[in-house]
Amino acid sequence: MSTGRGRSRRRQRATVAVAGAALAAAVLAACGPGDDTAGDSKAPAATTQATTAAPTTDPATTDPATTTPAPTTPATTAAPSPSATPTTPATTKPPAKPAALMTMGQTSAQVRELQARLGQLHLFSRNPTGYYGTVTQNAVSDFQERHGLTSTGTVTQTTWSKLKSLTHTPTHKELYPPIPANAPGKLDSRCLTGRALCISKTTRTLSWVIDGKVQATMDVRFGSQYTPTREGLFHVNSKSRDHVSTIYHTAMPYAMFFSGGQAVHYSSDFAARGYAGASHGCVNVRDKAAIERLFDQVKVGDKVVVYW
């Protein structure tokens, strides 16, 4: 009796085991191709042992007719590795600026011609001096603007050619017009004897006087209110034909010193701008030819009288 019951129980357990294996096989077969983790479509052998790792496909036993290929990942093209030596892009040089024929600060016969030609077009109202100052620079800029040129105030070949095409060659009178001198004032009594540079602040003139007789007269200008020209009786203590200021680093041709650093000398700025400017205390002369002659006549020791 007990033996029969034992056999019956063993048959029941065997039946349950077979049914469980069949159910597990059915579940695994349903997840295969649709599961990204399943690489093998062949049903696993019936077993009661739980499997956690995905089965490996054996190409020798896989039926090609029933095998669904595993999804493939598109090949990724690797980015090119950077070159060991970086490539420097070619740089384009900016266009070179046109060369200047005449520019600020120059003194020459060509600058004098430039001023005379600008005067013909009523762009330069002063007498030509040959010095390229601010008045000349502004006149050149005005000319360039009127004729569609780049307004730089500097004369290039293009500007010069355009100006020459619109003007005639200046005459000698246009290049060297006579400068009407200021009328000399009454001579100071200290100028009536000996040799004296007699300088009047009232009439803004310098008279070269020998024994009370006027030899030459020329226009002068003086220092500003902040750097006034000293007044009184002095004497020429030194002369320097091609002097350059050690303080302001400006040219002081035909300098005749009479009081410290103050001197009578030619001024290109006075020649260009007239009384619109002032000196740093010196007595400026604007007629270069006149002061050149005067420089050759004046001697160290001659009197200098500055008065109102």
C-alpha cells in the first residue's frame, strides 16, 4: 500500500517537472529575437536550472533558415586625429599706404610750390614760406575732400598730380611775394647811439640801427603772456646759425641770444601762421632772407633794446 502511494507521488513529481521545463522553454523562445540581449534564436534545452547569462550562439549548430540576425550597430567613422603640427592660416597683409611726397614739418622748395598752387585755388591765403605747417596741412585736406581723395593732410603722388593738373606752374612773384613790413615805430633813445637791434612791442618791428640811422626793418612777434619776452637793454652774447632748442627741440636758425635762452631768430611757424601763434619768449622774425643778412652784420656785444 505504501509502495503504491510512493510510486504515484514520484510520477506526479516527474509530470510537474516536465511541465515546468516546457513552460520555461516557451517563455524563453518568446523573448528571443525581440530582446536586444538575446543573441541566439535556438530554443534552449529543457532544464530545471535557472540561467542568468545570455546563451552564446554556436555558428556550427545554428540553422541559417531559422536564425534571425542580431541587430547591428552602424560603424562609427572615427574623427581624424589632429596633425602634430598645427597649420597656421595664411595671413593677408594690409595694403601699403601710399608714400608721402610732402608732410607735416618739412621745409623745401617743393612745399613752397605746393603752397603757391593751393593759393591759386584760394585754399592757401598766406604767402608761401616753404614750411609744411598746420595751415598747409589743413589746405591740403580741404583740397583732397573737394576732389574725392582720401583726406589725410599729407601730399601723395595722387594728390600732387591732381593739384598740378588743376593749376599752372607758379611764377616767381607767386612763390616769393613781397611782404609789406610793419611801419617802424619811434626809436627808443637807447637806440640812437652805437649799433643796436631796436625792437618795438608796440609796432611789432625790429629795426637794425647804426648811429641813429635805420638800416633795415622787419616784422617780429613775441612770447605769450605765459612766456613773455623780457624788456630792457641787453647785448648780444652769442650767435648760432643753425641752432636747435635744447628745451623744445625746435629749429632756431640765425639765433642771436641776448637774455638767457631768449634770442632773436627766424621762425618758420611765424612765417606760416603769422600772429596766430607766439614764441616761448624769443623774438621771432618771419622774413628768412632779411634775418640771414642781419645775422651776418650783427656782432657779439651789439645792443638789443626791447621796449613799448
